[in-house]
Amino acid sequence: MNMNSIMPILVSLFLVILSFVFGYLTRRFIVKRKLEIAENAAQEMLKSAKKEIEGNKHELKLEAKNQLYKMRVDFENETKSRRDDLIEIEKKLTQRAENIDRKVDILDKKERDITARESAFVSRQAQLENKEKELHAVIEEEKRMLQRISNLSPDDAKKLLLERMESEVRLEAGIMIKRVEEEAKQEADKKAKKIIALAIQRCAAEHTVETTVSVVHLPHDDMKGRIIGREGRNIRALEIATGVDIIIDDTPEAVIISGFDMVRREIAKKALEKLISDGRIHPGRIEEVVAKAKKEMDQSIKDEGEKAVLDIGLRGVHPEVVRLLGRLRYRTSYGQNVLQHSKEAAYLMGVAASELGFDFNLARRIGLLHDLGKAVDHEVEGTHAKIGADLAKKYGENSVVINAIAAHHEEVEAKDVFDVLIQAADAISAARPGARRESLETYIKRLEKLESIAEAFKGVDKTYAIQAGREIRVIVKSEMVKDEEMTALAREITKKVEEGLEYPGQIKVTVIRETRAIEYAK
């Protein structure tokens, strides 16, 4: 091969080697650059991670501090609550210990009294035994003296005495038998009259129209046909639903409701008035309206009972007793409304008890409840006095009230002064159905006058008449009336009440003074 042919090959080889070296160096430079970039990125990521770790560490510290503070506050609150509970328990234990000490002192005193009485009893018993021995000796001496005087043996004297006693007993027995027969006839006549009267009272005769019928006025006579309905189905549905008789006659623009039960009549009247006002009269609507009227009647009965209890000023009356009192509003006895009669008896009982110095509230309670049995005497067997006593016992009334109810017609023996008072109050109210009593208007005026008397004094802020006018509470202005002036103010108010107001019993005057400090947090 010549030189000219080798030169291109060498040049080509040199160029290949040069390009390889250049590519190697270029690749190495690129790799190195990438490594530097990656290393810088790693450094940046490391710095960012360190910053993030520092931030999280700070947040964790703050959160830990907050939790620690919250736990400390909860612990302090719980500790304070437990401390307060312990203080309260300690107070209760101290009070209980003081009560126990007082009871122990009382028991010691009673024990000393019992010991003294026991010694006195033993001494008295010894004296009685000595006197008994002396009496036996005197009796034996008398027997010996009688035997010497009469010259009779003990058996003969006993026989003679028995013969005389037998004749006297026979004579007295004959007189007693005759007297018992006369008393039995009188008692039988009295009981027969009482039974007849009771029967008349429970089952009012048809001639007592004013207590057995109610009248519903109609807008026009055409309404009568709608009330009767097709083939009488409406009037039959109304009579079945209410349990009364609906009388439609020639009376212009009126329908008569007849029935002995005033509650049923009132329900029928309310239902019929609603039907007439509504205009839709058919059996389905009648049942719906009657059911609604019964609910309204139940509420009305409850309201009447609560009003009676409020008028008399009673407390702690069982809800069922209140409902029974409300039913008495729709019950009459010999033409007299039983609820009004009961309230009147309560007023009379209160006045009598006040005059005699007995419990005013208990007397009024007995007066209001004495005819409680009449609310259900047509449903339960027995006299209304016995039924009323059983109801009072069932609903937690005390024994004095129960016995007074049972005894107000002398069916049981009178054991207390209230038993006699209720008999008198019942008789007075029954004998005078229109007996005068304090009306609601008079009662309200008396309360207003009582409050106005107290309000007229200087320094008085507010007055409240409570306890049905038997107490007035006077709140005074603390900056105008001092503590040492309150007694004198109460005495002056009492004198003014005595001079300017008429009232049964007594009125308690309570003067109240208080100082209040008020600030507002903003």
C-alpha cells in the first residue's frame, strides 16, 4: 500500500477517535452537571425538610403547652368541685351531729321525766295497795256488823238481795223494752224518710223540669229538619253519642235537651251548638263534634274544680279530688247547686272555726269536701257521705277530714268538734240556699284595699296580698327604711288594717327589706 491510500484511513481513524473522546468528555460533563443539579436539589430538599421539622416542632410544643394548661385547669376545677363537695358534706355532718346532740339531750330529759314518773307511779301504787287493804278490812267489818244487825247468814242475805234485784231488774227491763220499741219506731220512721229523700235526690222526678232540661236556640225553624236528618238518623246518632233525649216540638226556634245528668246535657248542648254553627250535620260529623265537646267538658270540669279550690284557698289537693269538685258544678240537690253549697259550707265553717279558735284552713277544707261523694253517688253504691269519706281516704286526706265527711249526716259517731261544725254548716246552707257569702268582686276589692293601705306608707316599694288575703307581704326600699324601723312600720300597717278593713280571722303583716348590689360585666 502506498502513502496516499493510507492517509484517508488514518484521517478517518483520527476523526473517529477524536469524536469518541469528545463524546466521552461531553457525556462526562453532562453527567457531572446533572449530579451537581441533583445535589443542589437534595440540599434544598434537606433544608426545606429541616425548616418543616422546626415548624412542626414549634407547633407540637404549643399544642403540648395548651393541653398541659387545659389539663391543669380541669384538674383545678375538679379539685375545687371536690373541695366544695367535701365542705358541703362536712357542713351536713356537722348539722347532723348537732341534731343528734339535741336529740340525745331531749332523750336524756325524757328519760329523767320517765324515771321521775316511774318513781311517783311506784309510790302511788303502794299507796293504792295500802288503801285497798284498808277498804277490804272495812268491807269485812261492815259485813260482820250487817250480819249481827239483821240476824241473817251470808247465804240468806245474798238470796234476799238477789230476789229484790230480780224484781227491780224485771221492772226496769220492761220500761227499757218499751222505750227501745218507741225509739226503734221513731228511728225507723226517720230512716224511711231519709231513704226516700235520698232516692228523690239521686233520681230527680220528671216534674223538676228546671234541673233536667236545657234549651238550645236555633237561627230558624228549618234547622230542625237538618237536626232530625233523613229518617231520623242524625237525631238518633246525637242521642246515642250523648246519652240524652233530644225533643223537637212546636216550640219556635228551639230544641229541648232532656236528661238527669247535667254533664251529659251540657255536652249535648255544646255539641249541638257547634253543629248548628258549622252547618255540617251528619252521623260522622256528630260523633266527631261530640268527642270534641267531651274533651272541652273535661277541661271545663277541671277549671271549675281549680277555681273552687282557689276561692276557698286550699293547698295540696289531689288532682282527682279537684276533678270531682268540678263535677259538682253540674250536680244539684233539691234544686241547689252542690258546688255552690259546698263553697258556702266552707265559708260558714271558716267563720265558725275562726270565732272558736280552731284551724281555719282545715275547717274550710272539710266544708268544701263534705259532699264530694255526690260527684259519683249515681255510679257507686252507698250513701254520699260514705262514698265521700272513702274517696278522701283514697286520695290522701287526713283522718279528721275523712271522719267529718262520714259524720256530716250522723251516719258515724262524731269524734271531733269539726264533725259537729260541718253538720251545722251543712244544715244552715241547705236551709238557706241563697245564704249570703263573699262574692268574687268583694273578695278582689278587699285584697286591693289591703294592698292600698300598705302602699300608702312612706318607703313602701311593693305589696303582695297572699294566702287568700290572710297575709300581706310589704317590700320596702332599703335606702328609705332601716332595719330598726321595720317593726314600727309593721305595727303601724297592722293598726291601719284593723281600722280600715273588715275581715274574718286575722291578717299577718310581713315587712321585708333587702339590699342588692348590681354590676354589669362588659
